[in-house]
Amino acid sequence: MSSNSAQLEAFLARLYVDPVARASFKSNPRAEAEKAGLSDEQCAALEQLDWMGLEMAARSFAKKRHRKHRSTWFAALRTCVSRLRFSRFMP
Amino acid sequence: MEEAEAAAAAVAVAVAKMMNTLTDRVGLGWRPDLAAGILDHLDGIDLLEVIADDFFSAPRQKVRALKTLAAQVPVILHGVSLGLASSAPVETKRLDQMARLMDQVRPEFWSEHLAFVRAGGIELGHLAAPPRNSSSVDAAAANLHRAQAAVGAKPLVENIATLIDPPASTLSECAWINGILSSSNCGLLFDLHNVLANGLNHGYDPLEFVRQVPPERIAAIHIAGGKFISAPDGTQRLLDDHCHDVPDPVFELLEEIAARAPGPLTVILERDGDYPSMDSLLAQIAQARRALAKGRARRVQLAEAFI
């Protein structure tokens, strides 16, 4: 049961981050869910998926990842600048 | 017999009155953008909640700065990337990092979300709701057991906001959370804006939800604000983005909890962007204190009614 739950989480994770996977799933939910090795029960549940929620969650996740990536990049830049400043005073 | 009951009720009233003033606290989420304002206003902030993950791979001086901060003001640590409600076992490396930071900072307590954040080799970079069923209750309880063993203390667990109703769920959100609380014996970090958002987005009454959670489990509370976003079909959903002021319904839920919870409450105001002035944040902290006081007064009245 738990490995099957892990498969379902992996399937959902792919739907959240991959627009291509989302489009394939939307065009044929049952086939895509079966391809991922999900149980009959899980396939049936995915056919009743909250589509609007999926799209909105995926968009929100993408924004978060983008913001995180940007702040990591700025943090790295800030570190480099402060190191450069500091190195001017080093022998 | 009546005398004994009256005495017990009087004690209950006295305890409730004491709790009004002695133990509830209201603090703020520590963010680098707010650092200067926070340090200038520590007299109006009871405690700070620090995102633990920001310090897992931080240079020594950054951790030292956090330790200095913790020496000045009570600090609690908040994790965002363990994925404790994942069906996969929580990663040992991340637990070790949390344990090390706990050892260095010695916070009052730590907390994490009931969410999965990675699966099948994909990092979501965000908190996702797993299917709510008995299997994920067991998986979360097992992860919480691992976390306690590695870190040396149980975390408080936090309910999350979700724009999508997780598929393959057989339990209501409330039954799922209560199941995890009882099987792990953990306390709850109750995020009230998440309750409001999920209630509005998925069609349940937030106040009813709050009333169904065992009040003795509620140890800490998050308050925040969000915004309505449009779905492709034109309907609207409430996004918990922490970038807006705390709306009134959240303060109403806070009052309700203060009227029900027997233990002391730690309330944290979360703000993650579009930062307002410190005056505005302090005003929201003050409003939280008023909501707590109103709830505690209701609790006292209730105790007095038994006399």
C-alpha cells in the first residue's frame, strides 16, 4: 500500500511541475494513471481530479520555485560582492 | 460535595484568569527584510520564529548570529522541507541538519508541515497535500517518530493550505489531521489562514473545522494573509501567499481557539513579501493579542458559569 502511495505522490509531483505531463494526463487521465502503475482505485480517483485546482496549484508552485531560484541567485551574488570587498583589505 | 465542586470551579476560574495574562505570546516570523525593524521593536514582540532550513548549510557566522539573536529573544525553529507527511521516509540527512541546528540554537520548540515536498526524484519547492487516507496517516506518524528519534524532540505539526483537493482521499482534512495528532502524540501548530483558505476553496466552514480539533493539542498558531486569484473558469480561490495583512476572519478563529484551548498559546504572524511598515505589523500583533484576550475572557466566563 505504501509503495503504491509513493507512486501516487510521484505521479502528482510530476503533474505539478511538468506542463507536458499535465496536458497528456488531461487528454487521457485513465491511461496515464495506469501507465504510472497506479491501482484501479487511484486511477478512478484521478479521473475525478479537481482540474482547476491542479492548474492553480501548478502555477503557484512554479512561481514559488522561480522566487526561490531568484533569491538563491541574489544571495550568491551578495556573498560574492561581500567577499570581493573583504578581499580588498587582505594582504 | 457542592462545596468541593465550587472550589474546583473557583480554581478553574483562577487558572483561566492567570492564563489570560501570563502565558499567551505573540511573535513574528524572522525574515532578513524585516531584521532591522524587528531589532528596533523587540519590546513589542514576544518571540521570533526562524526558518530552520535557511541555516542548514549556512556559514558559521550566520549560525552564530542566530545564536546571538536567540540569546536576546525567545526563538522557535520552523522547518519547511522535511516532508513529514510523505509516504517516503524522511531523509536522515535533513533530520541530522535539524538536530544540529536545534543543538546549536536551543529553541523553545520546533515545527514542520504535514506535507510532501518531493516524490519520485522531483523537488516541488513547495508544500503539497498528500492523499488523505489511513495510509498517509501511518506514514506521517512513522516519519514523526523518526524525527523525534533523530532530533530529540517532537515537532509541532502544521496544517497546510492547498489549492487542489488532494485526490484519492478517503478522510476529511480534519479527520486526517486528528488521526496524525493522536497516532504521533504531537501538538498542533494551527495555521488559521490555511484553515480559512481551504474552507473557502473546498467548501467547509472554517469555524466548524476549528471546533473539531482537540483544543488540548493546539500549542501554537500561525496567522497570515493572502489574496483571491482567478481560476481559468472565472471562479476565485484564496491563495495563502503571506503577502497581505491578516483578515478579520483569521482573528475571529484565533479568538475561538483562545476560548477553547486549555494550554498557553504561541501565536506567530507570518509575512513573506510586500512588506508593510513595522507599525502595521505591530498593529496586527496587537490585534492578535486583543483576539486572544477576548477568547480567554470567554473561557473565564464559561468557567464562572459552572459556579
